[in-house]
Amino acid sequence: MMQRWMAVLILGASILPGATWASDVTVAVVNVSRLQSEAPQVAHVREKIKQEFAAREAKAIEQGEQIARLEKRLLNDRALMTETEVKNLQRDIRSRTLRLDNAKEELESDRRLRLSEEMDRLRRVLSEVIAEVATAEKLDIVLESGVTWASDRANITDKVLVRMRELDRAAK
């Protein structure tokens, strides 16, 4: 019996230092999806991508307008056209429509790829800022997902947003 109590005492003593250490660990959470929607850099990325693809977008719109004019011509002048002219115009419209559809798909694919590249770069910046805030706050662990609930005191999202806004102002 005495050996059993001694084993429990030794086991308890070995667990106790770990429990003391665990109480000194500071943990915080950050809402990354909120950061990715509210950080001013996100709006800059979206505007940059919009400008980058503006010329191609305008070209696609112009091509669509050309197709609409051809379709209108076919509708209005069909009675005055020969069967060969009608078939040639229909073929031209189909060909232009296919090229436009392909160009639009390529445009969207390229836009998504560029947005993804820029957002990946921004995520790296966010990670650095989160680490900077965590270091300044003397935090040991920062969780970013899988948290069901966290107190306002443990949530550092606002502090990270403040720092992102400071970096944005400094970049201007």
C-alpha cells in the first residue's frame, strides 16, 4: 500500500512542474479571414488587378459589341443578302463568339491566378505582422483557426489591423 502511495506521489510531482509551466504560456487568437477582408492592402490588391486587366476587359467588351452589331445586321439585312452572304455572316458571328468566349475564359483564369499570387504575398505579410504583434505582446502562441470562442483580451485581430493600416500609410 505504501508503495502505491509513493508511486502516486512521484507521478504527481513529475506532472506538477509541467502544469506550472503551462500556466505561464500566453495564447491569443487572430481572425485571418477578417484581416483578409478589412486590411487596406486587400483593396489595393483588388484595384491593382482591376487596372492590370482593364485593357483586356475593354477589348473583350469591344469584341462583344462588334458581335452584337453583326447580329443586328444579320437580323435587319437578311432579306437583302444572298444565302451565301447569310451563311458567311453566321459563320463569322459563330467564330467571333467562340474566340470571345475563349478570351473571356482566359481573362478570368489569368485574373484569378494574379489575384491568388497577390493574396499569397499579402498572406506572407500578414503572417509577419501577426508575428510582430505577438512578439510585442509577448505571446507564446497565436491560433488562427479552429477556435470556437475567444475573449476580446485574447483576440489580437484589431491590433494586427492597426499595424496593417500603419504599414499602408507608411507605404504611401
